[in-house]
Amino acid sequence: MNDNRKTFDLSDFIARAAREELDLYNIRVWQDNRLTASHDWRPAGRLDIRSGTKSITSMAVGFAVQEGLFSLEDPVAAYFADELPEKPSENLMKMKVKHLLTMTMGFEHAMLMGAQRPGMRENHRDWVRYVLADRVLYRPGEKFLYNNAGPYLLSVLIKRKTGMDITEYLKPRLFDPLGLEDIKSVEHCPMGYELGCSGILLDVEEFGRLGLLYLQDGRWNGRQVLPQGWVRQSAAPHAYAVPTSVLPGYEPAQDSVIGAEYGYFIWIGPWGKWYYFSGANDNVVVVVPEHNAVVAVAAHVVQPGNPTLHAIAQEILPYL
């Protein structure tokens, strides 16, 4: 590690954020195992990383597969037999665990999205039955639809297999090795399951550590933490996210600058040169293997179109 290396200049990024009135909280840039840039608009603190939680759920799935709890090729119906519709469709019976990870389940509707959950809590107790009752309009694996049903079902599956919520399951496997203490989720369904799609609280540096773990192929301080090969498998493209609105006013993170390929709850940038964990309000961790770099941002950006990712892509990544 060369401590004489110049720090990264964030002035263009900071100026753009001000010009576009982006409500950013913190940014950190690491390169070659060194923090090279840092800026705080407000003191760093834990916040709900929202859909960044999905990427953590993906890591939990990696451990579960390694430990033989289930396989990605297993049919979803095998684990939710009691909650299936009376006459499950052929497409539902063809749905596999891997389709939950890639948003290619084939459901007609996006479910359990943020705007829907308050009403869900009032009107539905059993969210597993609710999800599995939706029509599986497409053959699983055929069509991408950004959907919180997949991570939720995986969270339920892990809890039923282990007796532990995802955060509890990951404590000795992921959080303790990375020095992440007292990690909690603040979102549960009426039956008490962690949602798997949102709710985990991290600060910008803690979120960034997950990116650094991925950058090092799942290794931390010389120890293999994530299952061997899971980083390459989960950050590889498994679906093409065709631009579409899944809810009024909601647009997934995809366009010509950001990219539109999807791994296991991980978005992939153009030409596969970078990938990122993405939460609502532009809470993101961008991993750039080509330049041995990670960029983490905590924010509450309300403008549509993922402007913070565009700013990272145009004001930081080309100059690493």
C-alpha cells in the first residue's frame, strides 16, 4: 500500500451534486486498498440502505447454497407447498430458486414494493400466500420484472431452513468477519419475517465494506469469507432488464449510462466493467474491478433517474 499516492479529487462530483441539488449525505472512494477520497455533507450514520439489502440477501443465499440448505435449481414450489394456490399454474411449478435471485420469476405484477407495503400491512397478514397467488404470466427466466417478491421469499426460505433471520444468519458468516456490529433490519412482514428486500441499517463505510469484500473476490484480511466463486457468479449477468415502469412514478436503475444487466440482486454497468448494489434514494456501492476501486454513497435523493449514479459514472469512474 502506497500512502504517498495522491488522493482522488471529488470537486467535480461535489459541484455537480450542488448544481443538481442532490441530497447527498456521504461519499467514500477506495482504490488499491486505500481510502482515497471522502466527503461528508452531514455526519455519517446508519440508515436504511433500502434495496441494497437485496445484495446482502444474495450473499446469504450464497452461504445457504454452500451449506446445502437448498440449490438454485430447486423448484420454489417445493419449499412453499402449504401456501400454493389450490391449482398452481404450470409456470409457477417451473419457477426455481435462481429465478427469485434474478427478477425473472414471471409474475404479472411487482409486489411488496415500498409504496404498496403500508396497505399490505393493513389488509394482508400472509404475504407468502399473497405473492404466490399472483399470476405467473411468463415462463420463469424469460422476462425481467423488478420485484420485491423474490428477495422476500428467499428471506422466508432461509428463516425456515435455519430458524434465523437473514441478519442473524449472516452475523458469524459475514458481519463478524467484516467487523460489522449489531446489524439489524427495521422491516418485517406481519408474520415476523425480515423482508430481504429492504430494511438493513448501515453507514456509508459499512456499506462500502461489502463492496470491498466483492472487490477482493469474497476475501477479507486474507480469509475467504464469501463462498469461493460466489462473487463471480452473483455479479455476472443473468438477466437483461428491459426498461419498464413497474409502478407509477418508479423507474428501475437502467439506461445507456448505467447499464441494464442484472446478476443476483446486483446491477451491472455498461460492458460489465463495473457493478453496483443499489438502494432507493441513491444509496449505492459501485465496484470497479478494472481499477481496483469502490465508491460508496449514502443519500436521500428524491429526483428520478438515478442522478447520483450518473454523476459517479461521469465524474469519478473515468478518472480512477
